[in-house]
Amino acid sequence: KSASTAGLPQRHTSILYPCLEIYRGREAAGMATDSLFTMLMTKKPGNFSEQIVYEDDKVMAFLDKFPMVQGHTLVVPKKQIERVHEMDEETAAAVGVALMKVAAKVVKATGSDTYNVMNNSGPDAGQEVPHVHFHIIPRCKDDYTSSWAASIEKTRHELNKKPEKLPDDAFSGALKDLRDRIRD
């Protein structure tokens, strides 16, 4: 592996996105960089325009270069934001509307009316590109063999202990505090 592909999942090292080498080199040198998605959306290198399936003034959706299944699509805000909770309300609303529209198009195009909509926010959650994006992954009967919950169980460790089932009565203590912090 070259220094510019170190740390990338294997699926990204065999056939690299156009501009990936430049992006990783600038990142490694500590230079300010646009995210890979920002570079793709603004420069549209190679045949990237062929991947685009939806675009409005705030959001772009395109077929994943390394799809998990046929129709695997990414929905990405044009504004470079790393994590979901960092989006402003206008961007979040635009992404939500685009997700609905693109999911309907994926259903129609693939004939599959079941799909996953997934987001990974932060490297520990599996985020590979530091730019908010949602995956729409069409599914078919009997192809769902492992859930995200199962993957957490496989990698559970001391710092990631499994919480207890939520109580059937009033919350108290640390659980109540956590709930109240989320509500604020």
C-alpha cells in the first residue's frame, strides 16, 4: 500500500477514485483540503458525472464507486460538513428531502422496495470520508444476514459495555441524566 492509501478499506485500494492520491497527499502534508466528496462534486473528474443521479442547489446524490449492491447510492450535502449534528437546519432539511426523493428513485430503478439508509458519523463509527453522507442500499429477500447491532456485538470491549435494557418505569440516575442531556 502506498502512503496515500494507508488506512483505507481494501475496497478503496484496488481502483482509486480520481483525485484520491492528490487528496490523501494534501491531507498527509497537513494542507487544508476539501473532502473527497467536495472535490468530486466541484471538479467532476473522469467520468464522475456519469455517477450523478440527483442534484439540487444543496445536495447531490451519486452512485457509490464501490457499491455494496446494484443501486447503492450516496446522498451528500454540497456544503462540506463532517458530522450529522454539525449540519444547520436548512442543510439537514434539504438532505432529508433529497433522501426521500432519491430513495423513491432507487426503489423504482431497482425494483426493490426494501433498503437501508445509513450514515456513519466519525471514524469510530466507520466514517471513511469526513463529509456527511447517507448510503441508500437496496436489499432483497434473504440477503440480510447481519445487522449493525451484530457488528457491535462482535467488537464489544471493556470501554463499550452493553447497556442494560431500559426500565419499564421512570428513569433515574445516569440514565435519566443521559436522557435529559439528549432532550436539551
